[in-house]
Amino acid sequence: MDMHTTTSYEAFLAARRAEILERIADAALRSGRAVDEIELLAVSKTVGPSEVVSAWKAGYRLFGENRPQELVRKLTALSEVPDLEGITFDMIGNLQKNKINQVLGNARRIHSVSSLHLAQAISKRAEARGLVVPVLLEVNVSGEASKSGFEPHEVLAQAENVVKLDGIRVDGVMTMAPAGDDDAARRTFSALRDLRDDLRVVCGLPLDVLSCGMSDDFTIAVEEGSTLVRLGRIVFDQGYELS
Ligand SMILES: *Cc1c(COP(=O)(O)O)cnc(C)c1O
């Protein structure tokens, strides 16, 4: 925040947000979807609490963090700020079992349930605290070795065991597309939607949430059915160039 005054950064955030919302609306229109079924999550992992406050003032309410310690740090700092009405954080990154307790009760939803073991561990801890945690199953749709998540065949085989766990509620699925390849991103998002449709039959749950789309590919994700885009650089980075 040294390079600019808070006010001009807030003006940037608000103008950028309007641009993002317009792009989401255009993509929804192109695919015959209702724009109000698409949530915009601001990924705040690269900025500090004061930038989050600025983003709240610009209209953002839902934020995402990928590390439990940082989620707790932000919540602690923001608890000192009065009147941040409606602000919530989702946990979107890799979650280790020994960090689960930092997230429970702090995150609105966990996007990154990437194995049956992790689901069981969250379930056990949530139950002990009398919580029911909304979660998404992260699926490695693109099959890249660098990505975490269930393999598609694995999630189909294990979903029944996940959804019957107490202490969690499975609301949908999440994925990340390969970077820098629009066609591969589109295939990934549409495969996620197809997989979700199959999982619906297996689980008998609505699984309405499709968490996919980041700064470089969110309009494609919306065209392919995303109900929640997770945007970081395009929200916060003044150097990010809109294409
Ligand atoms: C960082 C991150 C994002 C946002 O990525 P951008 O390309 O900056 O929009 C979205 N989802 C996850 C899981 C992330 O870690």
C-alpha cells in the first residue's frame, strides 16, 4: 500500500469490480444463465488485511484464502475493524489434517476436500465441535500431476462414503484448469460439470456449487456452468492486464 493512497486503490478496486461483474454478466448471457447464480469470491492470499478492507468497501463480501494460518491471521486482524458487515472467508487451498481445527468455525466453506481421508478427518473434528461444515470435493479433472484433488473415477467411487459422513455437508465440486490454455480450460470446466451430474445420481444430492474459474479463465468457466469464480490477481493487482 505504499505506492498509492488508500483512496485511489479503493477507486481501482471498485472500477475493476464493475468490469469483472460486467464480464460475468456477459458470459452468463452468452450461455443463457442467470447472473445471480454466480458468486464472486476475491482471493486475498497475496494481500493484507487493509487491502481486504478496501475490497469490502468496493463491494466484495466473500473472500478466499489458501493457507489456514493466513485465514486466522486475517480474521484476527479484521475482527478489530468495526462494521465489516457480511464479510466471510472460504478455505480454498490444500488442507493438512493438523490444520483442520484452524479452519473449522472460521471458514464459511472448505473448497479443497481432496480425499476420503481428509473428509473423514474434517467430519470427526466438526462432529466433536457440534458443527456441520459445508464442503466441496476438489477434483483433478485435468489430470495434471501438479494438481491435487480426487481423480474423477475415484470421486465417483468414494462419493457415497463421503456424503454419509456426519459433520460435513457436500455442496458441490471444485477444480483448477491448466494455466494458459483456453481450450483445455473449457474442456476441464465442462468435464467438471458432467462429473457433477454423474455425482448427483450417485449421491442423490443437488451438488449445486461448481467452484471453478480464476483470473485468466473465469469467463470460460461461467460459460461452462461455474457458480463460483475465485479471482485473485484480476481483483487486487493493478498490474494485471485485462485482455
Ligand atoms: C490463487 C488461487 C486462485 C486465484 O488465482 P488468480 O489467477 O490470481 O485469479 C484461485 N483458486 C485457488 C485455489 C488459488 O490458490
